[in-house]
Amino acid sequence: MASAASQQLRKKRKIAVLGSRSVGKSSLVVRYVEDAFVDSYYPTIENVFEKTIKYKGQEYSCDIVDTAGQDEYSILNSKHAIGIHGYVLVYSIASRASFEMIQTVYDKILNYTGTSTIPCVLVGQKSDLHSHRQVSEAEGKELAQSLHCAWIETSARHNANVAKVFELVLAEIEKASAPGGQEPQPSKCIVM
């Protein structure tokens, strides 16, 4: 059990994981939080997972919101924008439609938040399905650049780059909240 002092020093962050249906959002979150891979598909309504993440010497108490799949007809709920510190936008490298849906989801978030950018990471999930690839790495990087966010490809099945996704989103959150848009350097205390 963490002491009250260490809990006070922990930064609280809420991260939403968004994207089309069947792109591996839940698999990504469950692999990260529980280190398990579920091969079956069960549509998610919404699940919230809690995990303490240590990043650059700082502890973060994170609520990771695993959302239902979005499409152009579903309504992205405003609760997926209000009070959220950072976003993980997921597409499957084996689904061109899921990749094309990212811009729509991003625009809906901007509309809800009333901002011109958001702290986010673009994730090309299911990198283990390289023989079924419909979205190139170059296309993923190009979209991330246009959205001003980080980009990474992952495989929840093989646990490839899964933890890196959440480190990247924390870096994007810290960069967005720091003056001048630079990720703050860890503070040091010197006792004389």
C-alpha cells in the first residue's frame, strides 16, 4: 500500500483509448494493465482501468478509459473529451477504413474540447498482421505529423511496443501542459 505522502506526489491522469470497432483497443489496454492477451472479440461499451505508471522518475495514477468502437454514425460522447488529459487513437494496420476514421474521431474531440490540438498518440495496432497490411508505416507517420502527435505501431498479441504507447501519451500530456510546449525536465532538489 502506498503511503499518503507518495499518493500526494502522484500525478493523476485520465487517458481515453479511441478508434473504430475491432482495431484492438481492448487488447492493447488489457495487455498493458493485466499483461494478458484475449484472442476473442467482445464489443466494449466502456471499461476504466487503473494503473500506476512511473515515467521519468514521476509516478502517475492513470485511469485508462477503454471506449466502444467509433464509426462515422456513432456519437462520440462528450465524456470522452471532458476531463481527459490525453488520447490514444488506435487503427488497425490491416484496416484502411479504421485508419481513415482517425481524422473523424480527432476532429470530434477537437470540437468537444474547443482546442486546436490535443495531447495524443496515433497507434497502428496489429503489427503482427504484416501480411494483411493496408496502411503503410509512412502513412501512419504522415497522419501523426498532420495531427501534431506521436506515432507508433504495436502488437498486443506479441506485447510489442505496448508500454511505449502509454509512455508516449504521458510525454504528450506533459508537453501540452508545460509552458512553451516543451516536456518539463525532472526537478532536482539540492540541500545545502
